Amino acid sequence: MREYNRIANLVISLTQINIFENRRTQQHVDARALFDYIMRTYKNKKLTSIANFYKSKGKSADHSIVLYRVNMFDEIKSRRPEFVKWQRIIEQTTISNEEMLMIIEKLKSFRNIDSIEQVVEIVDVLTDKELQEKDSFIKTI
């Protein structure tokens, strides 16, 4: 659920639309489609799993609605070019499960405290850089 929440929060902060609000405006549908598309195509989540996440947040959904929004995302990108930029930002600020497993395997190979401290420093720098880029992007909106 942490991954779902993280992506949802990114979508909400970029679009300034609460995707869990029970509204059917075009802006809400478009923002939900962005979330659904990323979770389905980039994070490889099941349609029912995405729908269940909406339900856990108080928003009614089922797999067919999620599929519809995923399929309509190309049309949304042509109509709203900012969604292409937002999609890239979200994809670049998150890592896939496979990437996380590779990182964990590399970390397991470290045998001394100096190696681990170097990794922590690199992660801290990357985290700071990600936060600065996100803040500067949000200021441009």
C-alpha cells in the first residue's frame, strides 16, 4: 500500500486534484487515469488491485473502470500535454520492484561499515535532489 499511496500523493500534488473525491469532472477523471495508467503499465499492478485501492480510500471503483481509464490515457495525453510531463516525473521519482530487488542484492554484498556509509550518503544526496526537483517543478505550476 505504501507504493500506491506514494504514487497517489504524487498525482494529487501535481494535478492539484483529489483522485479519491466522489466527483466526475473531466479533471478528476483525467487525474485518475494518470494514476491508473502508471500503476498498471509502469508498476504492473492488477486492475482489481488498483480498484481495491480506490475502495480502501472511499472511492467506488471496479476493474472495468480502471481498464477504461488506462485505455483512454493516450487520448488524455494528446489533449493535455502537461500529463506527459507529469507521467515522466512520477516514473523518474519512483523505482520498480525489480530495481529495488537489485539494489537490495547489491547492498547484501557489502561487507564493511564504510561501504554501507557510502550508500547512505548517496541515497541522502539523491533524496535531497529529488525533493529539490519536485519543489522547483511544483513552483512552476
